Amino acid sequence: MSTFFISDLHLSQSRPETTDLFLNFLKQEASDAEALYILGDFFEVWLGDDILKQNSHDNRIITALADYTKTGIPVYFMHGNRDFLIGPQFAKMSGCKILPDPFSLELYGQKVVLTHGDLLCTLDQSYQRFRRFVRHPIIKKIFLSLPLSLRCNIANRIRAKSRQQFKINSPSHPKYDVTLDAVQEILRQYNAELLIHGHTHRPGIHTVSVDGHVAKRIVLGEWLKTGSMLELSASRFELKQITPTQWEPGFFDFEAIKDYPDFSQYRHEFKNPSEDPLQ
């Protein structure tokens, strides 16, 4: 049995192919998982649970999650910077369990810490201030009390400002990536051997030295025409690329993934389950 981790799907009505890819993922790759962890930015935007009253796209996803959790496979959800307003109604309807960020646990004998990843981008100090402000309980309560139309207008303005910043600084700018100090600190704080996060859209597996000990940092990838997931078991961990299984003409654009990273390099097999996969 394996545990699956995904993040940064950015599901929205404007990207139906990604939604279809995720729904198919639940029915196929994830159908025999021991557990599924969604580490934030599951939706492109979430302005409050009351949007479910008028959003058939999001209701379709929640119905699929509810059907999935009814099979007995637990789904754990962590907020991202795009969907931190997901609340108890979503959890109740979908069957997901909402986790704090960060969250530590033990899996297959390894101490693991999970985070969406934006907390680790400490060079972007203006974003960190903004994050603390918008996530304050009082600010969230005030925002959610506003009419949905006004919330949409505010969100659109914030996103427009964010796009302007990306025009000034390339997405590859160091301020949009995690810092070594932040990574080492969270591993040290939770005495963890493995850190799993998303947010940066830079999938990979990295070795980190923390106070003389070796740890691993696994970065989940963004979902577009294909998906990205981490499969973790007692004997191995592997970043996998998820591709559509429906190959009807016109369904999938092969050109869209020709420049994607080679996920085969992110496979780690071990001789036996007792071998420490993090060394």
C-alpha cells in the first residue's frame, strides 16, 4: 500500500481538462491508495464555501471526493494560498479532513512534515506580510461576510496586482522559491526526515543537511495537461507524472507536454523495506 500526495491543481471552469484528469485520477491511480493528501491550491480560487450554491463545477469535484472517501480511503486537505478560505462546509460535503499548515506525522517509520510551501518563500517579505494579514481570523470573518460579488471584485484586483508583479519579476526569480534557511528550520522544528510541499511548481527531490543529519525535500508539481503526484511507501518514494488515459483524437495535446520534466529521474527503489529510503 502507498500514500499519495498532490498539490497545485488550480481547478477551475476555465481548465476542464485538468478537472477531468483529476476525476480520472481518483478512479484509477488513486483507487487503491492508503490515503490521499492534497497540499493546497486545489482550486484556482475559493472565496468561501457559499460559492457551492451556484458553482456546478466545484460541486462536481466535491461529489467525486465524497464518493472517493466513502470507499474508506481518507483524504486530507491543506490550505494553499489560492484556497485558504475553504471551510467546514467543504469538509463536510467532500469527506475531507482539513489539516493545519504545517502538519507533522509519522509514515512508514519516517518523521514527515507537510506544508503547502508558501511559508518557506521567506525572501518574498511583502507576500509573507500579506499572508499573515488575510489569514487573520478577524479579517477572514469580515471578508466572508461581504456579498459574493464584492469578494470576487476584491479577488480580481489582488490577482491583477499579482500578475503585474510577475511582469516585473520572472516566476523563476529566487523570491518565489523556498529558502534553505526556512527548509532547515521547519525540518529542525518538527525533527523530521522528510519534507513534502508544493507551491513553487518546481517538482524535484532534494537532499538537505540539517545539523549534521540528512533529510529529503520533495517538491510536488503543478497540474496542467498532465498531473504530478508523489507515491510514498515503506520501500520507495517516487514522483510520478499523470497523463490522461482517454486517447481519443483531440482529447489530449501531446505538444503541451514535450518540454515537461522527465519524471523517471525522481524514482527511488530500495532493496528491501527495512532499508531507510531517506539515506
